Amino acid sequence: MTAARACAVAFPVLVFVALTSLESTARAQDEELILRPRHNSNESPQNFAMEVRIGPYKPQIDNEASLKGATPWADTFRDFSRVLVALEFDWQAIRIPYVGTLGPGVSIGYTTMSARARKLGSDQLSGDTTSLDVFPMYAVAVLRADVLMRQAGIPFVPYGKAGIGYVPWRTYTAGGTSSVTNSDGTTVAGKGQTWGWHFALGLSFQLDIIDSYAAKSMDTSVGINHTYLFGEWMFANYNGIGQEHPLLVGTSTWVTGLAFEF
């Protein structure tokens, strides 16, 4: 085969290879342009936070001064903590420059305890079960200092909360709500509510750094900006604001859980 004929055969092949290469390069560039805004664009607007909370809960019922050292709660339910589960929703209403977000938050929780009831006027156990349900709620101002996370990539966000608490509670047996008859013939139902103050300090660890690609995809698909694992010390001083002889259902405890900003 002459050189001219070889060139005539090879030229179309080279043109085909070059065109195929250019087409592949163009396709790769198009795919990159499509994917780039999906994964590298600015995050979606952030206005709210939600916490899923769990921790031990031991109501301070026996701390009531009028009991004069008696411990009816510990005697009935045994002296150990129960499990509190709760949800909190925060509105990050204001962003303070060089600090973080500030806004109101509300929460509702639940804990319960049960034990064998004692016979009236006796230490003997009956065949019935007595229970106490507590529903801790609060409204607080929440400050989240996320400036170092945003500006320096440090994945820790300290925060604080302060506000007012409201706790409905109820004691009951299989026959319904418990009641006590006083010496004057009046009856007191085993249900009510206690007001008080709520304070908390905590530290959140941002989970986004574990898998930033998944974090960005979650923001794109469902609008969750950041996910945190948090630990918090909570002082629920539910001692009855303006109430006479309230049931002290507050506690001082730690709480942990997951937080989502969106």
C-alpha cells in the first residue's frame, strides 16, 4: 500500500476518533455543569431548627419543704430517674453579626412512672398500680453561637436557652384519676399543672463534616441545612410561679439528641 493510499484510509479514521473524543469531552463538560450547581451552590435559606430530645428525668417532688423530710415520691416510685422524650421547635428570627442566631423556641415532652399502690394509711402494697404522667413544656429564647462554624469551619456550636415552663401532670390508677379526701371532707384530684423557669446550656457537634456530599444533597433535596448531635445541661426549675403548694415536677438533668436546621 502506497503512502497516499494509507493516508487516504487513515484520515477518515483519525477524523472519526477526533470527533468522538470531542463529543465525549463536551458531554463530560455538560454533565459537570449540570452537577456543579446541585452540589456546590449556596445552601438554602435557614430559618428554623428542630430538636429530637431524650434524657433522664427525676422530678423534685420530695424537695417540697412542707413534706418536712418525707419522701412520698421515692417511697412510691423508687428513687431513680425515668426517661424523658421531647421535641423542640425554634424560629431563628434574628441573625446577630459575628455571633449567631436568636429567636423563640417551644418544646413539649413526656415522661411516666408506675408502681404498686400502697393501701391507704398503710405501708402494705395493694394489687392496684398507681402512675404519674408528666408533660414538661416550655417557651424560651434560644441563642446559637454558630459564627465559628460558619466563618472558620469549626464544627462546634455552643448555645443557651432561657424562658418559662408549664407542666401538666396527672396521677391515676386503673380506676381513673387519683383523689385524696381531706379531713374537712373536701376532695383533691390527682391532677394539675406547675409553672416555673427553664434554663439550659449546650454544645452541638455538626455532623455535616462526616459526609459533606450527603449534607449538600440533603439541603438540595429536603432543605435541611445542617444536622447536629448535641449534649445539654437543663435546669427545669418548675417550682410554681404564684402557686400555693405546687407539685415540684421540675428537674436538673442532661439531655442529648439530634438537631436539624432548615
